[in-house]
Amino acid sequence: MRPGKHPITPLAAVAGGLLAGVVGTVCLDTVAYLWHRRAGGQKSPLGWEFGPIDGWDDAPDPGKVAKREIEGCTQRELPDRWAWPISTAMHWAYGQAVRYAYQHGLATPAQ
């Protein structure tokens, strides 16, 4: 609950959490894209963010972590065609995890 006359509503907590997840993801992407450019990368922001991933060698680290987890649970090797969808899902899942943490922090009174 926040200080003041009116406590935060559940809808406001969800909206604030979603906004925090999106803003956090965009900020992290901006920093990562700037690192890409400083390292000599030539892709446009949209090409970098949504460009195809041909295989696990080109996948970002969150996708590779998910690959190891999935392969460990299923005892099967994931084909390269799954590199892009799993990497994208992990990217946005991280943003939503941040959203949840922010939302949960809003819903928990300070001690």
C-alpha cells in the first residue's frame, strides 16, 4: 500500500507492473543494442531486435539457458529451428518476471 489517502487498486498495480516490465525490457534492449553497435554491429534496431536466429550458436544467452533447461528435462536435443522462438519467449518472460517483482513489491506493505 502506498502512503496517502487512497490505497493502490489491484488494477493500478497490474497496470504499473505491466508498464514497468515494458519499460525495463526496452531499457535493457537499448543498452544491449548500443553494445552491439559499439562492437561494430551494423544491424538496424528492428533488425537487431527481431532479426532471424539461424541456430543455437547465434542465439542470445537467455535462449541458450532455456535450451539447456529444456534439454535437461526432456533428455532430447532441441533443433536449431527452435532457437528464435525460445530466445524470444525467454526475452519477454524476463521482462514479465521484472513486472511481477515490481507488482508484488507494490502490493506488499513496507515493513
